[in-house]
Amino acid sequence: MKTKTRNVSLPVELHGEIQKRVRSGRYGNASDVVRAGLRALLREEMADAYHQFRDIMATLPRNPITPEIEQDVERLMKAGRRDEANREPLNRGK
């Protein structure tokens, strides 16, 4: 797998948490800890998206979809995308 190097600034507390995990032997180095954390974040975001999908699917009618229902679903999807786009990234500017 091709890798890229990235410098990251961390508060002292998070740096200490990384070091603790490396010292425990569970992770080989700080990069392993950061990669594991990013993977966990991706899983969490995927779970959120799945729950949104499940909630939308639960509201869909069991009967054939009419043009009006199709328009309502499209409106809800667009609103969800707008909400997602307007969300601030975590710790932006910190």
C-alpha cells in the first residue's frame, strides 16, 4: 500500500494517549494508532449514514410509489444532503 507522510499537531493529552497505546504493545507506533482512530471514525460515519438510510426506508410506503411520494422522497434526500454539506468539520480552525 502506498503511504504519504503528514505532520499533525496534537494537544499534549492526545499525544500522551497515543504514547500509552504504543507502550501497551497493542500498536507498533504512533502512525498505527492514528490509522486505527481514523478507521474508527469512518466506521462511525458509515453507521450514521446507515441509520439515516434505515430511517428513510422505514418512512417509505409499502404501496406502489406515486409521483407525489417520489417528489417527497427526493425533497427529503436533497434536504439531508444540504444538512450534511452545512455541517462544520470537527475541530475546524483549532
